[in-house]
Amino acid sequence: MNGLSHQSTRRAVRIVHGADAVRRTLLARSPDLVTIDQSAVRAASNVFGETLTPTEFVERVIREVRDEGDEAIRRIAESLGDYVGPSFEITPSDLAEAGRQVNPALRTDIELAAERIRAYHEREMPVGFDLPALGVGQQWVPVDRAGLHVPGQAAPLISSLLMAAVPARVAGVGEVVVTTPVRSEGIAPALAAAANAASVDRVFGLGGAQAIAALALGTQTVPRCDVIVAPGNAWVMLATRALYGDIGVDLLPGPTETLVIADATADAAEVAADLIAQAEHGGPASPIALTTDSALAAEVAGQVAAQLETLPRAEVAWDSFEQRGGVGVVDDLAAAVELSNAYAPEHLCLLVDDPEALLPLVRHAGGVFLGSASPEVLGDYVAGPSHIMPTGGTARFASPVGVRSFLKAVSVVRLSADRASALAPVAARLARAEGLEGHARAAERRASS
């Protein structure tokens, strides 16, 4: 049957039947993937004493940081109620001291995660090549300085620091700079430990659009970076998008997305738990499941409601389910994968009897997680690949953060005189076909007489 079925309670996970209904509802991306609470918009407008849209506010922040540097950053941050220390930068000694406050067991966990992330990305490093027969080649060169923004207001996301900084270090970046919002008591010890484990060079206690502007433009104290990796809230995403061109931007990570494909063999409690793990990020997130089994769909919806009863961030998670989540029932697994390809989710979880059989059908996803033993939550922390992945359907053309996010391919031309002489007439004729006589004459100077 097609259409929606509703449960009796006010708060219930919606269940949608039929591929067409799933496509129109659960998988219909809204144009406002970046959403900002109106109270936050009002608070931002107060900074400049006039009503501004989020985009206008971010543009104003960028303009003032460009013109005034540190002074603008401090003024904006304090107007927003953000803590800013006497110095933006957290000294190496303060960073080390904060890191020492971490429980030794947690420090061991952080180091294990860093080791696994490092091992994965070392295998990802591209290799240059030389083609003597053609006189050309390619080499890979890291950027001089990378800027990484780490969310830290709602929770200190130590995993995001590791998932960005470790690939940058593997790529050979000269200097790795981190911004993260801090409180008056200083940086969160776990973040400090992660920064130490990832061998970060400098850390600045800054957040929001002003932090992104500082990394992109440079100020009196914050060095200008070549590329930026900046998962974060909507303000961060808007600033990153606006500053593309001033700085290299690999991804524009928005609210997280998880699409679970499950068959009748799946454990409904596991499906619900995997959806909730992403829903509690908020944003709102997009926790979606597709299944071929109507009974499982009902069980998953019931499990979500039951598990949310004891979740500390239940309100945040419910908001995600109500705005962008749900369970879809479709005819077969091939239809589910095709719907997923059209949606291009950040995370695709295959909780089916034979996930390997579905993997070749997957074309568009940031990351694919095969089977019950490979839940996305392990990818968040310790599996190895960076968890900073394309969202908003950009997995159709974009890749997760990795070493290539911090590398440039440089073409090399190394022609012998004989080869140049043979190719010069061809280049000259092509140039004249384009009406570029100067090009043609420069080529002919390399031709044999």
C-alpha cells in the first residue's frame, strides 16, 4: 500500500509505505538544510544592532574580521556571550597541562583511535608517477598550513579533531592549526589530549563564524591557512561556504545523515540504536531506515520511542526524527539501494543478511557500513576512515576528508629537446586554430629548423 501510517501517540516515528512515498517524504531534501533557531538569529543580530539574516550576519563578521582582525573577533565573540581569553592561543604548556588531567584509560583510548586513523590514511596516500616515454609526470605536494575547526560548545568533539588532524599530519602538512570554542576554565582536557595525540601545532580558543574568518583571512595572531576542514554548526557552515576562494574548502559538512537498509533478519533494537546515535547530534539530523519488512518497520519505530525514554539528549533526537527521520517500507532491497543512491547519504548502513551482495550496487554514499558488527558509531570513533563525510546529497560527487584534502597534485612536464621539436608544430597549429598567434610563435621557437 502507499501513503503514511500514523501511530496513536503524539511522539512517534513516522512509517512510510511505498518507494514513491518514501522519495517524496523521507528522502525529499529541504532547501534549508542549514537551519538556525530564531533565538540564535536574534542574538546574532544584536551584535551589530540591526536585524540580519544568518547569511548577512556571517558576511558582516567576515568583513569586520578582514578589516580589523583580532579586535573584531574579540568584539563579536564577547557580544555573543562567548568566552575569549586574554590571548586567543592556548599555549603549549597549558595544552599539555590540560591533557594530563585526562583519565589514563581515556588517554589510551584516544591514542588507539589516533593509531587506527593514522594506519588507514597512510594506506590512502597517493603516489606520484613519471612517464619518460611521454615526458610528463605528477607529484603530490601538501599544503603549507591547514586550519581545522572543532565544535566544542555542546560537547568537546575529540573524535572530530582526530579525524581531521591525523590525515593532515599523514599528508605532510607543514603546520596544523586548530580553533575550538573554550570556556573560562580553559580547553576541555579530552580535546587537549586529542590535540597532543594528533601532533597539532597550534590551538586557538575561538568558535563560530569569526573563527572560520580568522583561519581563512589571518589576523594579528591567527595565521592564515591554505585549506580548512570545518565540521560544526550552521554559522560555521555558512562562513566556510562564503570564504571559499579565500581558502580551500574540501567539504561543507551539514547536519549528519544516516540511512539504514534493513531486511527481516535485522535486529530492530540495533536499527533503532543506530538511528538514535545520529539523531542525537541534532541539526536536525536525518535518521532514516528503509526496510522490506513491515513488521520490522513497526518494531523499529517502537524501539526508537522506548530507547529515547532514557536518552539524555532525547529532545534533540526527537526533533531530528520528527523533522527529517522515519522508516520507509519498500518492495525489495534493490529498490532500497536505488533510493539510497538517489539520496546519496552521508552514512549508509547495510543491516541485511548478505551486505556484501549489496555493496556493488552502491554508487553514492560518504561511507558504507556492512553488517551488525560494523555500526556507524564505530566509524565515528575508532574504525579508521575519517568520519567527516559529505552531507546534503554531495556524496554524489564528494569524498570524505582524507589525505587528499590536504594535498595538491602538481603536473610535471619534462620534455627532451627532440620531443619538444616534434610536438611544437602540433602545438602551433592548435594555437592558430584558437586565434592565439603568440602561443604559436612560442611553440615554433622550440621546433627544429
